[in-house]
Amino acid sequence: MKKAWWKESVVYQIYPISFKDSDGDGIGDLRGVISKLDYLQYLGVNVIWLCPIYKSPGHDNGYDISDYCAIKEQFGTMEDFDELLAEAHKRDMKIMMDLVLNHTSDEHPWFLESRSSKDNPKRDYYIWRKGKNGLYPNNWESYFSGSVWEYDAKTDEFYMHLYAKQQPDLNWENEAMVEELYKMIRWWLAKGVDGFRFDAIAHIVKAVGLPDADNPDNLPVVQAYQFFSNLDKVHDMLKKLNEQVLFEFDIMTVGETSGLGPEQALDYVGEDRNELDMVFQFEHMYLDAGSSGTGKWDIRSWTLLELKKIMSSWQTVLHGRGWNANYLSNHDQPRPVSRFGNDGEYREESAKMLATFMHMLQGTPYIYQGEEIGMTNVVFDSIDDYRDVETLNYYEQSRLRGQPEEVTMNAIHKKSRDNARTPMQWDDGPNAGFTEGEPWIKVNKNYKDVNVKQALADPNSIFHYYRKLISIRKQCEAIVYGDYTLLLPLDTEIYAFVRSVEHEKLLVILNFFDKTPVFDWPEDLRTDEKKLMISNYEPAEGEDVYHLTLRPYEARVYLLEGDCVKP
């Protein structure tokens, strides 16, 4: 397998608006990030992924970009960014930008020109169509509810937006527009940025003719992902992007690509494809989503067997052929300790167990801000406290459908993107040390018990457990490049697997729930040479290791062969 720095890295994702405010306006900023670089260096991460910091009206928290080459004033200046880049590089950390190439803001100069008249040179930078029989051009539904089409009275046509109406989709069939994007990407790379996370990159190509989706029930709008997600021509576009721009630079690239399995992912990340280094897959993020048509808001119970099947498939199919991006949370997902763990009695144990899971898989681990201290979902009492456009749209749609308020708010408490977007909890002072002003969104009430100051002071904290995991990964080749072998595929409580290369072998044992199952070591893995590398509990006195009674959410990693050094 080809070795690369980005395969050996650990990425820390920052949602700047919620990370650290330096000037008291209640909004996180670049100088706030600079002030916490030593903290991130101490944690041990190699790459910082910055969510969008470009100029933006903020209808979708920066994913609606109005100027790709300017910094949003609330975040600071381009000089602040240059300083951040330089200070990160001084600490041997790299900066990965979040880049939205599927759409812009409706306030972007390109769109202002595009909508000004049908014969404007930039009209075709976006996707415009006439209405059909007095209705929308087609029946597709947007990710944020309602039609993908928005009527524009000035030219009596509709423009497409897969997301909010303030986020018109770019037309990748227009070569002049694509060349403008290339020019912009070259500009950032010349600055010295170390990579990109390409937002919604799977959607840049739409089906020829924009056909209606099947709609036997005559619904007003329908999900039509097969017409704008992971189409074949996306790969032609990405290959060209590489050939024209990216290949000259030693960078990392990751694409947001929902709706695909590992075999399809190889079309993006195959070693010989020259498209992307890795993709974010979403199969495990759909585990707790029902099938009623309301998507993620229709919540169901997930099972460990389902999780094993999905993750094992990605681990084995991509091994030696492509690369995984491993994550349990980001700015769009609930907090993992609330979703896959136990954010009550076993918050610390389950947070450590889930961290062990992510960092022991093959692939680059991604840590989302606050995950390293076990931050949890937030329960706001009123919809007025929420800021996320997707959440607010869901609330309004549910109200119009007559869904009981209690049912709606329960779904929001579990799945709202604002669960990940409450301010970073730095200490137990006012506003959790995030700001001296009024925060743009309320702080989670549990900040006095869950914060960085407390975590740093406690050698047994979740934070210090993450430091150990990152340190172990840096020392053990088997964790980065080794084979993955699933054990006990039908066990409903224990997730166990082996990671191995020729000279190293590790055994990972994870109890995913609050029961006390027994793990019987396979005979062929029993050895007097075993060393306990890391565990979220102290070994019990007199325990029978080969018939190990696991405590709630217990995690253990044993070195069976080789010379990894215990940190």
C-alpha cells in the first residue's frame, strides 16, 4: 500500500463560528482559533479542517459563499488567516479548507449578474429553466424541504438550488465557470493551504434533461437523488480538476459523497483514479433513520450488527485499493456520545469507547471540536433557540402537517445540526469561556461539568484518553496500514477486530452497551506476549483475561505481536 502523510494524520474539525470568540461579539473567529493552536498541538492532531470562513450572508452558516477569496468580516481578515496558516505550519500542523463547489450564495457577484438578464454572459453559470404547465420545471425536492426550484420574477424563470433557496447551484457544464473555480483553487493553494474538503461534491453533475422523478402518489415534490447524486460524469469533472490544478500540490482532498457504498467509493478514491484521497460515506449515519419519507427526522433504533456490517464492508473493500475517512460526528451530525453512546451515567466510558473504535480502524480519523471532551447533544426548550435552517424548515413543515409539537421537538433534540454547533465549552465560567459577549447560539447547560479546563486537569479525562489514542496510532504501523479482521460478526453487544501487518498485530475489544457480556478470546490469539495498550477501565483484580467480563462500554486494545511502545 502506498504510504502518504494524510493517511498517517489525525484531523480536527473546527466550526469557526462556535469554536472561540476573541473580540466579544459572540461569534467565533480566526484569532480565536490562533489562540487555541497550542491546545490542538497538545492533543496531537496533525491537520485542522476549517469549516467555511469565506465572505457569506450566513443563511447556511457559511456554506453560502458570496466571495471565495475574501474572509467573512465576523471571522477576521485575510491577514488573520495568513497568520493562522503560518502559526499552524510552525507547529507542524496543516490547514484544510472547506470548499463549496456545488453552489454559491445568491449574493455572489456571479449570481447577481446571472439573474440580471437572460442574455448576461454569466446567465449559464447557474441552472435556469422555464416553468412547466404553470408549475416547477420538475418535481425534485431540496435537501432543506420544498422544491429545488425558486421562481425569479425578473426573468420569469426558475433557478435550481439543492439546498436553501439562497444557495443556487452552479452549472458545471459551463466551461468558463469551471475555469473560474480552478483559478480560485489555485489561488488558495499558492497561499499554502494543505488540502480541501469538497462540500456536496457528489452533486455537481445533474441528469441530462433534468427529468421528473417517478411520482405515483402525485406528491408536490419528491426525492430524486438518483438524478443529482454520484452520477458518472462527476468522475470526469474530478479527474479534470486534478489534471488542471491539484496534481501539482502535495495536499489532501476529501469529498462529501452521500448515498454510496464502498465499491462506488472506489470510483472516487481508488489508488489509480486520480480524483480524491478519501470520501465521507454516510451509511453509518443513516442507521437510526427510518423510511417514512421524513428522512433523518424519522428516528429508529440501530443495532450493532448493522454497524458492524457497514464498517467492516468499508474496511475490507477499500483495503489496499483506496482510503477511509473515519468519523462519528461533524457539523451536520448529532454528538456521538448522545447518539451511539450514553450521555448520562456512562458518558466518559462510552465517549472513550467510541474514540477507541474510530482511531483503531484503518483510515484517517476525524475529531469534531468538543468530541475530545465528550460534549453532548443540547436540549433547547423552544424552537426560538435554534439557528439551523434545516431544523427550522423541518419544524415549520411538521407544524403545517399537524404533527404534535412534542414529537417534533423530540426529533430535533436527537437530530438537529445545532447539537454540534453549540459553543465549544472551554471552562466553567460565563458562556463556557467561549465569549465575553452574547453567544450567537446558546451554550449547552452542562458546560460546568463538561469543559476543557476540567478535562486538562484530570489525567483520566476523555481528552487525555484521546491523546493516548493519537500517540499509539503514530507508533503502530498496524493501526494505520494493517489488515482488518472482524471477530464475532453475530455478537449483538461486542465489536471486536484484529489489525495486523507482517510484524505487528493488535486486538481491539469494544462493548457497545451498558451490559456485561463475556469476551472469549479466540484460541489462535492467545499469547503470553500480549500487552494492554489502552483501556477505559483499570483491569479488574484477578480477572480471567481469556474469558473477559466486560464492563459497560468497556474498550481494550492489546498488542499481540510486535514492538509498539505504550505511551
